[in-house]
Amino acid sequence: MMPSVPGSAQTAAAKGLVNCHSCGLLVRRAFPDGQRLHCPRCHARLHTRKPNSLSRTWALVIAAMIFYVPANLLPVTVTRYLGSTQADTIMSGVIYFMQTGSWGIAVIIFVASIVVPIAKLMVLSGLMISVQRRSSWRPRERAQLYRLIEAIGRWSMLDVFVVTVLVALVRLGYLSTIEAGPGVVYFAAVVVLTMIAAMTFDPRLIWDALEKK
């Protein structure tokens, strides 16, 4: 299978261009190696590639994988009603909404809280492995997949928003109370870590394998 973009002349690096990490401005790299260059628009430091991109992203992804386990095993909400206490995890909440006929809410929570975090971790891991193996397979599609994962990652915070709203609204005196469980903290950590991991990963590394051919 041929790469989506034949040759190396079409890459920005081959044309002597550098993209600003902060504002996205494309700057012509007319300076010798080792000399610092700053963006003329936002004055941020320019790099041909993000420094230590793979090592930083791997560290964040592995940390997110570790936190993802207690995020799903520990309760995200603790409900107290007339002296009885019920603790619900993300999955038990999805099952509850399915049993009560609220399939729309169940699907939204399942996709945002289960599917999206797993997809982000798998895609980021796959992209980093492909970069480390210097794979030239479908670079355009891999770059588009990265952009998609980066865009939808923030919607994984839906469970945290729901719990926050419930805690704020359900105030029925001593009859019923809802509190955030320890699982919310771990789940929020997973979302934040995956969002930062997507930011630290440099998608331009995907195209480096083409330039070496």
C-alpha cells in the first residue's frame, strides 16, 4: 500500500516551514540549527517537533490507564434516602437507566464515559506505536483520526458534569442527599490526562517516516 502523500516534497518540514504550537501560524524556518526562533504573532518558542513528545505522551497515557481502573470500580455517586445508602459506579448507572427505560441517557453516558476514554487511549497508543515503528501506512488517515480524538476528548467529562449538577440540585433536607463518590476524582483525572496527552502528542511525527524515504 502506497502512502497517501507520495514523496517528501509536500511536507512542511521539507519546505522549511515551522508551525507554531500556540497560535497555529506557519512560519518559514530561515535560521540555522540550534538558534532560537519565536513566533512573530504570539512570540511563543518555535520547534520543528514538540520536545520529548512521545515520552511525555506515553507517561500521560499510562497514568490515565492506571486511573481508569478505579474510575470504573469505585462509585461515582453515593445516594442516601431515608437512612439507606446506595453507591453507583458508571456502569451500574448505565444499567439503571436502561432498566428504567431511559435508553437515550444510558447510551449517552455509556459512549461518553466508557467508549470515548477507551477509544482515546487505544488511538493514542496506536499512533505512538506507529510513529516509533516509523510506519508510512495511511499517514493522512492517521492524522485525521488524531484530530477527531482531540476534538471529542473533552466530552468525556459528561459524567463529572452530571454528578456536579445532581449534587447541586438534589437538596431535599434529611430525606435524600446525593454526594460525589471517589470514582469521580479518578474519572476526572483520566479525562484531564487524556486531554493533555492529546496536546503533547505531535501529529507531525506521523509524516516523518515519509521524509526518510
